[in-house]
Amino acid sequence: MSTSTPSALSFTETLSLLSLALASFGIIANTFRGDGEPLIASLAFSGIAYAASYAMIRWLGPTFMKAGLKGKDMSKVHKKEIPETMGAVCAVVYLLIIIVFIPFPFYKDIVAATSGGGNRDVVIELEHVQTGRFLHRFPHSKLASYLSAILSLQSVSILGIGDDLFDIRWRHKFFIPGIASIPILIVYFVDFGVTHIVIPIPLRPYLGGLFDLGFLYYVYMAAVAIFCPNSINILAGINGIEVSQSLVIAFLLILNDCFYLLAPYPHPATDSHLFSLYMLLPFIGVSLALWAHNWYPSRVFVGDTYCYFAGMVFAVVGILGHFSKTLLLLFIPQIFNFIYSAPQLFRLIPCPRHRLPRFNARTGLMEPSVTEWQYPPKPIVALFLKMLHHLHLLRLATNHEGQITESTNFTILNLWLVWFGPMREDRLAIELLVMQTLCGLFGLFVRHNFALWIFESDNWTVR
Amino acid sequence: MSTSTPSALSFTETLSLLSLALASFGIIANTFRGDGEPLIASLAFSGIAYAASYAMIRWLGPTFMKAGLKGKDMSKVHKKEIPETMGAVCAVVYLLIIIVFIPFPFYKDIVAATSGGGNRDVVIELEHVQTGRFLHRFPHSKLASYLSAILSLQSVSILGIGDDLFDIRWRHKFFIPGIASIPILIVYFVDFGVTHIVIPIPLRPYLGGLFDLGFLYYVYMAAVAIFCPNSINILAGINGIEVSQSLVIAFLLILNDCFYLLAPYPHPATDSHLFSLYMLLPFIGVSLALWAHNWYPSRVFVGDTYCYFAGMVFAVVGILGHFSKTLLLLFIPQIFNFIYSAPQLFRLIPCPRHRLPRFNARTGLMEPSVTEWQYPPKPIVALFLKMLHHLHLLRLATNHEGQITESTNFTILNLWLVWFGPMREDRLAIELLVMQTLCGLFGLFVRHNFALWIFESDNWTVR
């Protein structure tokens, strides 16, 4: 097996990763001497995250396979077994990095608040310092929310690993991210507890400027936390699509963050977007390392752990940063895929174990996979299917009596193949990613140009 | 396999667990109506923790075995396979309970600090409230340290599960708790950063009343965090010993906590010991459930996950509660076992893969296991071994030339069998637990009666 999945790094790889790691360590050491700029440190930590994940994914391959964490790539001529659940490695590296990073956003506060010489005697003055001279700094009071974010990410990792190990049933695993979101909800309740939302201008005459959602606000946060990981988990099945879509979303979120950081300070949302960057930069680090191994043709699989983990990073950033509506604008293809999948997910229509596109070994191309109807569907279902077929949202095959014999599976991947014909696996992934990027850019454009029409000011969040 | 490890609960078990869970839920609901007494809620949560762990350990047995998490009980006539790593179930239940518990210690603060009606508008006054009327309450400012404790416990669970899955080498896994202790060290650095220790009276003329350990204080905390889990992990090998010793330590810690809670308030250490109780009560809940399945004859194994997890609970409680020296007094047998094991652990003397006592299938009793010397040991080693033999700390076998041919393995379990002869597995466990309890009670007695001779006042901690 060691010949089919080499677990050693090449000389060039070793050299590059080592250089990257050393450069990153150098930058971090330098931030201690300067003014301890956390954003620079975060970038450097992301470099270390990339190097560490890249090396560990390679080294741990045989170990994972020995422990039974392996899978067959169905969409290849030679269906060899490769390591599975490699997202767990990314998650562990990410969590360690993000924990070690904790002191950096607070470094200046500590130094400024002591009388020097390592004394911590005037720590009580922290708050004055923070609201006084160092307004640019990430506020110390947000430590609890940062910790709760890590707790939720750890929870989703533990539960995700459990899912990959035990293959939990779909109707149970759907709620895994919900359980993992409990830490952020609880700490939100204890530490902030703001459940007001800003009412769009057209509705103000009826509801007033602010509306207290109360308990429903927590339901909303939990729903976002359940949606993001699951929506990534069901837009899956071809090499590299899980990591790539997560990277696209992460880069678009960072683009959005940059709008706020480049705006004249102090903008009320700057802290939220600094927090977002601190969480997303190391995520991009570990994800790129995984991407390098998971892109077509895959040498490792990511596992459900990665999908949950990635989705939870976005959910945490959106919830704690109070921009979950903007977040959802970047999930347009996932939202479409989720709604489009619903008839199969909720078993209104038969759902096979796997719905990934079918690999045609003769042409080497991916084709839409189908569900075969052994008995013709009920009239109402048949009507619904035929309607979708006419709207070009499905492809049906009928027998000579006009009865439906098979229908393509309800995923955006199959629909794309229905629209644009059979294509190679990586081509399909690239086209979807381009579509995801364009949708996201459009979403951000709308949000930053037209939000003022329905809200009073851009991002006047209640925090 | 389902016949050998039945995974269903009996009717009596179902009824008892359900009653316990319902009663606990009732109590928790009641604390909302009263003054939200967190200690009562913690007790009730522990009841739920017990019921949930008990049921899940039973239900998940076949699932764990299917995923390859199983082991053979070597000390039985019929060496059947039973589920392994069941400590992971306890850890997950514990973590969920301890996260859901977060609002309870802060409940009163929130209610008192708002203007009612769900408003959180005067949250800024929290600190006045906390130091004013509600001195008995667990202070809100400790939220970060509570969260960091959970982070460390989650980290050790993830790494422990990794260890159980991949069978990490001993010299690597030794540092797992060290990595998992990073969250508490980091948050300690960011949030408190007090690294002074109180100097014992006899040393004051030389060192002064307080001494700043600085960086070394973090090394000390990491050492405690590395020692506790590993010392439990190496005092293992017979049915029930890992869970039982953890339960003994937990009960002794609770006894110690009670001394402070029953003392006239305000005692400066009361908060630390409330924190300790909040962490330990649910731990006892999940551990008792595991104990019921793991005691002789075992129906499940606990796995390294449990040992790391249990040790980390104690380390976290001791470190964040600033009573790590008292904690170590309860680890006397573990400390002895660790020092006694050192020659084998550090390979000064050959160390077989397993050092657990040997099961004699003819008598059904446990006997000391031995390391066979194929070549006679070096003169210096032989001298050392013979010295230990004369001190009754080892049993040697020699050939007719007086050369050492075998020596008993260096664990307290084997030594106990050398001293008191072969005995049945459960008898051995019970005798060791009685010894552990007596040592711990003696330790607490010394600590509370003689500490005043070397320190100014009982538990005048720097916090």
C-alpha cells in the first residue's frame, strides 16, 4: 500500500515547508519586538498551519488506513483505496494554532497594563487601556466569545470524528452541528444576550426600529449553525469539491472583512471582522494543505469531519460577528442545492445511498446519476417530476407508455451535468467553483450597494 | 456477538435511569424558580450524566466493536472480546453536560443585573453586583477560566481518541496531556497571569513572603497536567482499576472542597472549591456509569481516553483552583507507581509491551508478571536489582550460578502481589483502592493540620 499512497515528503516539499515554517516563526518572534500586531501574527500562524497540515496529512496516511479510515474512489478506472477522514488532521492542527494564537490579540493590553518587569499588578486597569489609547486592539472582553468559538469547533470535530468512525445515520447526523453550536449559544446567552434585530426601513412603521427576537434569536443562530455544515456536507461527491467550495467561501468572507478594515476607523463592525480574519486565515492555511492532497485525482478523502468543521468555522464567524445574513449570501449554490435536494433528503422521492454523479469508465467522463423507478411514481409525484423536467431542472427517462422509469438525482452536481453534458471530474468541480465565486461576488455587491436602501446605515449592528 | 455483550437495557435499568433523569430534570427546572442555586443544579446534572452515560455505554457497545474499538480481556479463562475506548462516551457526555451547565453559576448575576423583561441593558453593572450583594455567587469574571478548562478537557479527549485509534507510541503519547494543557496555560497567561507563590515560613528570611516563579510557574502547571493523566494511565491493567482510582481521588477532592464550603464565609478559597465541585460532580456521574460496566468482570474497557480525561479533570481543578499541592497528596500511590516504574519506562531495564499481572488460568488468581533476562544484566543493574530484592521491592529468580534470570515488572500491582501473594483480580483492585483511600485521607489530614506550621494561614492563596 505504501507504493500507491507514498507517505514521505519529497526533498522539494520538505525544503519548501521548512522554509515557510521558519519564515512564519521568524515573523511571529518579530511581532513580540514590535507592537505585537495580531493580524501579521495570524498570517504567520496560517503559514505554520499550512506546513504542519501538509506534512501530517502525508505522514499519517498509512496510519489512518491501518485504523480502517479509508475509502475507494468510485469515479476512477482503477478504484484504489486512499485514506479517509483527513479533515480531522486539519481540524486538530487548526485548533492547536487557534489556541496558541489567543495571547496575540491581547498582547498589547497586557504589556500596557502592567508596571513592567513581568508584573501583573495593575491588570485591573485593562479596561481603561482598552477603551482608551488602544482602540484599534481587539477587545479583551471578547475573550469569552473567542473561547466559545473554539469550544464549538472542538465539539464539531469530536462529533465529526465519531460520525466518520461509526457512520451515524443521516437523520441523526443532521443535528451534530446543532449540538456543537451549544457552546456559542450558551456563552452568547451568558456574556452578551443581545437578541434585538434591526428592522428594515420599510417595516419600521409596524415594528419599530429594533425588535427583540428573544428566544427565537437562539433558534435562528442554531439554524445557521446547522445549515452551514450540512449544506457543505451534501454538496459533495467529486474530488476536491468540499475543500474548494469552503476555500471560495473563506476567501469571499475575507474580501468582505477587508471592506471594513480598510474603511476609516473606528467602524462599529471592525472588531467583528478582525475576529473573522483571525478565524479564517488559519482555516485557509489548513484547507489549502488538504486541497493539495484532495484535488483531482485525490490522494486522500476529507471525511464528514472536514465538512462539519468548515461549515462550523463559517457559522461561528457569522454568528459571533453578527453578519450571518451576509454569510448566507455566500452560500447561494449551497442553499439552492439544499432546497433542490429536499425532496430526496426528506424521502418524498426515493433516495439511493449515494447520489454522486456516475463515472462512465468508457469515456472517462462524469454523467448524471439516476434513481430508477421500479414502480411508476404516484400521479402527483409524476406531475411534479414532469414539471421539473420541462423547466430543465431534471432529466427523466420514460418507457413507451409514457411512464417514468428513471430520474436524475436531485443534486446541483447532477443538474449541472444535465445542463452542460458529461465532463471530466475536475472540469465539473472547476465550473461549479467559478459559479460559486460569481454568485458570492454578486451577493457581496448587492449587500454593499443596496443594503442602504433597506437599512439606515451600512452594518449598524447591535452589539 | 450480541449474545456475549448484550446492548439492551433491562426493564429495571430503563425504569431506574428514566426515574433518575426525570427527577434530575425536575430539580433543574426548580432551580429556575428558586434562587438558581448552581450546586443543586450541578448535582442534578450529574444524575443526568450518570443516566445518559450508562445507557449510551450499553447501546454503543456493538457500534464500537464494529468500528474495531475492541479488546481481549487477558486475565480471564474465556478471553472474549469486549468494547474498548468507552471512556470516550463518558468524555462526550461530560463535556456536553458541563457546557450546558455554564449559565447556572451565572444565572443570578444576569437576572440581578438587568432591568427585567429580558433586557440586557445594564450588563455593565455586573461587576458591582458580583462584589456587592451576591458574594456567594461564583464570579462571572471566572467564565474565561471555566471555558479554558473545558477547552483543555476537549483537547485531551480528541487526542485520547486519536491515541486509542492509532495506538500512538509511548514516548509520543506521554506529551498528549501537555498539549491539551495549552488552553488553560494560555488563558491563565492572558486572563490572570499571577505567577507568585507563597514561600513557606522557614524559607522566608531568604526568599521573602512571595516569590515570582515567572515562566517556571507555567512549566510547573504543565508538569502537573502531564503527570496526573499519565500516572493514572500507567496504574492500569486489571478490571476496574482506572475508573475506581479516579473515583477515589474525585471523592477525596470533594471531601476537601467541603471543608472550605462549610467554613464560615467568605473564605478566599471558596470560589476555587465551588469551581472544583462543579467540575467533579458530573465527572463522578459519568465515572460511576462506566464503573458499573468496567468493574470485575469487565463488560467494557475504558481506553486511554478515559485515563487522560480523568487525569485532566483533576489537573484542571487543581491548577485553576490553586490547590495543586493538595491534589498531589491524593496521588501518593500514583506517584509511587510512577517513580517505581521509571527504570522500565525510561528503558534502564527491559520493558515488555504489557506489564499487567499474569493470570494463572489453573488457580484463577493473578500473579506478578516477570521480565525474563535472556542475558544476565550488567553488574551495576544486577546490584540495583538485588538491592531492591533485599528491600522487598522486587522479586528475582536466579539460576544455580546466582545470575538473575527473571525479575518482576516494576508496577505497584505486581509489587502488591509480591507482598501479599496471588489473589483474584477484583480482590487486588479492592485492596489497592483501600490503600489509595487511606493514603489520601492521611494526606488530607496532614494538609489541614500541619500546613499552618509552614504557611502563615490555611490556604492563603494568591489569586
